Amino acid sequence: MIVTIDGPSGVGKSTVTKELAARLGFEYLNTGAMYRAVALAVQRAGIRFNDEAAVTAALSGVHVEMPPGCVLLNGEHVAHLIRTPELSRGASEVGVHGAVRQMLAAAQRTAATGRDMICDGRDQGSFVFPLAECKFFLTADARVRAERRAAELAAAGQQVSVEDVMRDQDDRDRRDAARALAPMAAASDAVILDTTHLTSKEVIERLENVVRDLRACPRRR
Ligand code: DC
């Protein structure tokens, strides 16, 4: 069974995805990390993130794999290198290019084939897995998302103002929703959940109930 969880930056998808996967005994795929790994490869090659021709040409030397709990770029563990503000922006910028999206969408479909997997990102339900059995799209007020993210960064020892987080978040959301191929969007059959006033535990419980109901009584397609 494939479960997709999409939504904008800072809405809490990765926390919810990990915990929901643990509760259901599913694997999970954090597709944002794949875009971040491509951005790291592009940065290392000295290519500008928005240079579509150069990024596309470089892709033949970029291989991203996501074994459980790891992000491998050409076999190197890079999970600890990709959570910087520059690579957040870079992931969003390289994600505009069609060749990057096609390459990563193919890798995501291969990773999920024959598995019980929760895939989180921006386009998982709308583009990568149009036939996923269960789709969610999470939203939350932009300021609340920025406040949550700033608190997470502070807990990790990085002091960033809510205003700065919000500026970066707005830029990324606008770019992610406006690109030509597979823009961030809720699939027409996604369950949309506004998490503004919910704790992550409450979000996980609601999603878990929907998945369990669907497993007991699958939708007809
Ligand atoms: O989920 P994240 O913040 O790690 O994602 C970083 C960027 O990667 C995001 O701003 C846009 C891009 N991305 C994408 O285009 N499609 C996805 N399925 C996941 C991420």
C-alpha cells in the first residue's frame, strides 16, 4: 500500500510521516531529501541551481538512493550535509527543472514498488503516485509553520528569526507551487487536513485512523 503525504514547507510532514510509518509498520520515503541531495551535487559542481541546461547535463553523474534511514549521493552518506538554508532553497530551485523531477520520480516509483510505504513531499499524490491508495495534503497557517520551524532550529542550536524563516518559506512555497511540471498541489482525491490548531500527535492519530479504515475497506478504483 502506498500512502502519500504532501504539503508546503514546515507543515510537519517528515515528523508525521516517520511516526505514522512506525505505527503502521510501513517504510517511509522523504522525497525532499532526494531534491536536497541533487542540490548538494549541483553546488559541489559549481553550477547555479537555476541553470537548467547545466543542471540537466550534470544529472548523468548524480545517483541518489534512499535505503532506510539514509540518503546516499553517489554512495556517500549525505543526510548530515543537506539541512542547510542554502540547500533548502537549492532543492526548491533544482526541483523546477523537468529532468530532475523525471529522474527523481522514477527513483521514487522504483523505491516504492511492491512495498508498504509512506512517501512525503510536494507531488507524491498528484504526480508520482496517482493511484496511491491513500493520499493526504497537510496545510497550516504560514506564521504557525514558521514559528514551529524556528523553534526546531533553535532546539538544534540555530537562532533564526520567525520573520527570516517565513521569508524563505514563502519563496519556496511560491516556487514549488508555480513550476510547470508537477507543481505542489493537493491531488483531487487527497484528504486535506489543516494542522494549524493540532499537535503532531493529533495529526498522526487522524491520519492513522484514515489509513486503518482504508485498509479495512479499500476504495474501488
Ligand atoms: O521537504 P523539504 O523541505 O526537504 O523539500 C525541499 C525542497 O525540495 C522543496 O522546497 C521543494 C523540493 N521538493 C520537490 O520539489 N518535490 C518533492 N516531492 C519534495 C521536495
